[in-house]
Amino acid sequence: MKKILALLMSVGIVGFFVACGDSKTESNNGEKVYMIKFAHVVSAGSPKGKAADLFAKRAEELSNGKIKVEVFPSAQLVDDDKVFQELKRNNIQMAAPSFSKFTPIVKEFNLWDVPFIFRDNEHLHNVMDGEVGQILKDKIAQKGFIALDYWDAGFKQFSTNKNPIILPSDAKGQKIRIMSSKVLEEQMKAIGANPQNINFGEVYSALQTGVVDGAENPLSNLYNSRFYEVQKSVTITNHGYLGYLVVASEKFWNELPDDLKAVVKQALDEATKFEREESARDEAVLLANLQKYAQDNADKLTIYTLDDDQKKQWQEVMVAIYPKFYDLIGEDLIKKTLETE
């Protein structure tokens, strides 16, 4: 038996069996216990990882043990490229994929990639928690998933090995790595850069070897993946945003009693508030760490921050390309976002 188990583990089949099965079990006293497998791809120590763990703890407490949540971080159970099919099959019950994973199924989710559309964190969260955020959740629901809460990853910054990208014209001719996104392609073309779609796992090597000159990343990626080691400058632009949407399996959700649905929502509300606060704290620490590195290694890295006039120049360039996204995202959705207080 041990040999068989070892063989299954070696080919990854054990993970398959862990993922499968009904989301309901029976407790010893005959009362139903609803099992939730919550899968995500980042580390348990990240803001998203900590929030998932808090959700698990609070869901069990608030339900008096009627809900049990197992959290699987770091793509232990499934990666984001397969997460939707596993939710459909109810092999996992909850996940928190990045916004980019939703764009192939709901094109309006490209809204989150539009540059300089969010004024600050307060405006961003008002959009998420208001009419625009609900419209996008409803579109996800039409695809057979239960859209719950939005979580933060952070605003993006530019880095490069060539001329520091301080004004839009500074990016001209530079090869900049982006995620796969029509919006991000147009963003780069608008500033004269050459967009390069490269898998995240290959970014460090691409920057180090000159396959690309620069990239755009939130501070969490920039620092934790050590991209700053192979870049000469970082500019704090906050020009774009990355985030996550917590979703649930429709099959699981339909089987869950209404009183326990309320428990899940309450536990998730608490986890969402915590995740956003933790993400902001984490970002402040990462920026301080990056600044300390630049101070100690002035010959290797310089950090720039846009002043109001420079930021205005960026906004003027980016707002001019918004009409290019009307067919993809919807003019009304973009205008509703800009008009949100």
C-alpha cells in the first residue's frame, strides 16, 4: 500500500483525489458539515493567504462547526489556469483568482486594467463595492460562478534598465513586459513602448538578460520576486491596478442552506476588510524595504516618485485612449467608474 501511495504522489494523482468529492459530510452527531476547499496560488504569508485563513477560522466559528474550510495556498491544489473548471466540477468550492483570469470569460473585466482610471484606494474600493463592482459580479454570475468579494493586490509601478520612466515619452522604444491584455497593449503603444507578453515565472530572467528592458508590477511582485535586483530604476506611478475576486462554486452555493450562506458572507466581509488593510500595510513595508535597498545600493537602483505635474501628463495621455476600450468594456461602465465618488 505504501508503494502505491508513493507512486500516486509522484505523479500528482493524490492531489486529484484530495480535490474530488462532495462538499458535504456528516458529523458524529448526524448533523451535516459543509466542507469548503479554498484554493489560491500565493503564499500563506501574503495578505491574500492570511485573509483566506481568517475566513476559514471565522466561518467555522460563526457556523458553530457546521462549516469547515481547508485552505490550499501556493497552487497546492490547482493553479489559476484550471481554477474555473475545478469550480464548475465542485472539486473546489472557493478560490480567489486575479482579475486577468476573468477577462477571457467576461470581457468587461478588462476595466480593471485601464490605466489611471482609479484616483486612489478610496475611489477604487468605492467602485468595487458600488454599482460598477456589482455589474461585473453579475456578469460573472451569468457564467455560472458565485461572485463574492474583491481583494487587493496593489497598484502597479514601472521599472526599467534603460532611461527611467518618469514621463510618458521616457518609455519610447523600451520593451516592457505585460500580462496578456488588450488594454495593457494599448497602454504601452500609447507611450511608444513595445509590449512583451511573457509568463510571470520568466520575468526575472527576461529582465536580467535584456529580453525585455522593463516591466510593470505591484510592489509585492517587484520586491518579493526580487525584480529590483535586475532593474536600474523604479518609478512609483500607481498607474494601474491588480486585484482578486473571491468566487464560489455554483453547485456548492446552491446546496448551502440560507443561514450558512449568511455565515459565509459575514466571515468573508471580515476577511475582505482585513485583506485590504493588510495589503496596504504590506505595501508600506515593501516600499520602505525597497527604499532602504536603493539607499544602500545607490549605484544599482534609483527610485523616482511622480509629482503632480508629471502625473497629470500621464493622465492626459492615458485618458485619450479610453475610447479605444468602449467596444471591449463599454463606454457606460468606464464613465460610471470615473463618476464614482
